[in-house]
Amino acid sequence: MGIIDGKEFIERLNKMKNEIWLDGKKIKGEISEHPAFKGVLKSKASLYDLQNSQDIKNEMTFFSQENKEPIGLSYLQPKTKEDLKRRRKMIEHWARQTHGMMGRSPDYMNTVVMSFATSANILRGRENCFPENIQSLYERAMKHDLSFTHTFITPQVNRSQVYLGFSNEPISAKVIDRNEKGLVIKGARLLATQGGLTDEVLVFSAPRLFFDPNEAFAFSIPSNTEGLKFICRESFVGGESAFNYPLSSQYEEMDCIVVFDNVLVPWDCVFYYDNVDAATDFLAESSFYQFAYHQVITRQIVKTEFFLGVAQLLVETINVGEYQHIHEKLSEIIIGLETMKALLEKSENDAELDEWGSMRPSLIPLKVASNIFPKIYPRFSEIIQIIGASGMISIPTESAFDSEIQLDLHKYLQADGLNAENRVKLFRLAWDLTMSSFGTRQTQYERYFFGDPIRLSSALYKDYQKDNHVKEISKFLNLNN
């Protein structure tokens, strides 16, 4: 079958009738027509249409030896540095379609599934491990162009390092039974972005200090599996008007709690279970981090380019380009952009084949970028807020320009080179990007995309090779004598 288009994606999702709860109500009817999801699903469908575009189809797809139909290039297992660059080009196409606003565009989870498949041999021969099921999922995902969300975070009941989570009923999702059909899971996991809006949900355990063996599992199941429900946060879609809500009307990705109410996971869907060492080693030793970072940082670069464009257009619109403090602020965005691009390219240039023949991008430059972006992204938002100043607040709605006060608006809200309506469109974009509920969620999302920033810094410190630098200083001071 190979790649699908947007229409096929929407039709398949509507037929699944996943159990999704929003504002205390179970969603009924076609999910693609619900106000909270209509915009993002339309945008997501446009990505599937884009990979069918004849102009760039060769940059969006590839052919495998086993499949004569084109396959989405985000599933490509790179064997060369050129393959890595092909993957980046494809990711850029999808990211530019959504201006980098969709952290869970399909290529992210496709990349995760691909990385799991390239590293499945890590599990071979280990107790309660089924690497063949990972390979089977990968092949099925390519064949049907499946979409995924994932969940691996435990509920924030108690973040103490010594909290063991004892309770009469499981809070964090756990294996409560093992039978001839599979595992039975009960409890909850966070934080499934686009939960219920995908074909399947990939569930795996993030290693931690105290690891309950009943929580050491990984599997992927259809989103409409019996007993599986997705509980949504409040929707941040302000409305359908692209004038009033230019971003949230199109790119608002819902975040969900995933509840497992005695969910049966068939054995052929299980990757591993009851094996703390396997759960810990698989993520650490697999290519997961290298390829996931590579996809995310490519998207974040595109998003930064969008920020720079918005900031510069604000500067030109209100004619403040002569001020040096404005130059300084936009230079911050430029420096961030070029730093991220350089680190991404370094990761590709320093890529190496792993023992299974996959070309992994170098992890250290990617880890550096992942430590930088959570710090600079909130600053980008602040810069746009500062440049926009009171204009970020004086933003009437689309309806106001179609009312008896329109002459007042055109007179008092005009700008240098833009009429009032277009000026307000720009400032509403800047507001939706940085100050609306959608915009502030974007800031929090990027701040914690790869987890606690302090832990990210600690991991970088531990992994970075410092010995040669220490030896150089010891030699200079003659400390070895």
C-alpha cells in the first residue's frame, strides 16, 4: 500500500472511533469535524497530501527492496550520511508546511518507530523480550503509513526520589496480569500529544531511580483498543477564524492523559516486559535519542526561522529598524538560529555507522542543541512581545472590521506600509505565537520537550569527553611529576 493521502488519513481515523474525553464529555461523531480537532487534523492531512505532491515526491518518499509502493521517507533507515541529509530534507518540508508548530507531526513518531527497529537486536536473547515484534510493527507501519502518538511519563502524584507509589489501585500504568493472550495493563500515563488522533499509541517506560518491574514494558496498540481512553486538557483553539487565531485554529495539538482500564495487550504487540535492565538499556543503547533529536532539532530550526520572520516584519511594520536595541534583539534570534543549524550539520558530518549498520548522527551536538533551545525559545517569545509592545494588546477581531466602527479602525490602526486590517492580522499572529493560551503552551512544550532541562544538562556533562582537556591542563602545570 505505501503512502496515504490526507483523505485516507481522515477517513481511517474517523472509522476508529477512539474513546476521547474533552471537558467531561465523551466525544461522539466524526472526530475530524469536532471544533477542538478539526483544524489540526486538516493540517495533518495536508502533510499526507504533501508527500504525494509530484513536485517533491522524490524528496518525501523512498522505495524498499520488499515494497514496490512509495514509503514515507521518515521511515528510512539511514545507511550513509547522504541518507541523513535526505531525511532532514523531508522533515524540513513537513515542518515548513506547519511552520514548526506541530511537535507531533507524523515524522516524529515514524522516526521513533524506525529507530526502535534499527536497534531491536539489543533485545535479542533477553528474558521476556520480543525484538521480532518491533520489526513487525516497523514493517506494518511502512506498509500502511500508520500514525502514532506515544506515552511514557508517570502521573505527577509524588516527584520525591524515594516515593515508591504504593496504592491499592495502580496509578502509574502497570502490568496487573499475564495470560495466554497477553499483558493486562491498568493505570495511567502522561503526556500523549495528539492522543486519540492517531492510529496507534506507542507505550514504553522511561528509566528512573526506583523502577517497578511491573512498569518495565514497551508495546504498541491501536488507539481504539478496548479499555483505552484519552482524557484531554482544555482546548486552546480560540476559534475557526484564521484572522483571529492564525495558529491555534490550525496547529493546536491536544495533550492527553492515557488511561488503561484493564487493557489487554496481545503478545505480538509486546516488545519487552518484566525486565528492568532491558527497559533501561534499550533507550540508552538504541538509536532512539540520536534520530529523535535529529528530527526535533530540524523542526525547531524551521520554527526559529518563522520567529525571525515575524519579528522582522513587526520591526518593518512599526518602523523601528533604526534602533540598536532592536538590532541586538533580532541578532539574538539570528545567533540562536545559526547555532542550531551548525550543531545539526555537525551531527550529520560526525555521524558514524553503529554495529547494526545504521548511520547515527553524532549525539553530542544534538544534546548541546537540545540544551540550548529550551533556554532561547522563551526569549524569542519575549523579544516579539517587547517589539510589539502595546500593539500586542490593541488587536480587534475580524468582525470589528466588518462593522460600523471599521472606519475608526482603518484610521487609527494603520501602519507604515500596511493598512489597518493587515497590521492587525500581523499583530494577532504575534499574539497567538507568544501570548495566547496556544502560544504559552508552545513555550512550555519546547521548554520540556526532552524532559527536565537540569537533567538534560547533567546528561550532557556526564557524556561529554573531558579527559583530554584535563590532561592538557595537568601537563601545562606539570602535575604528573
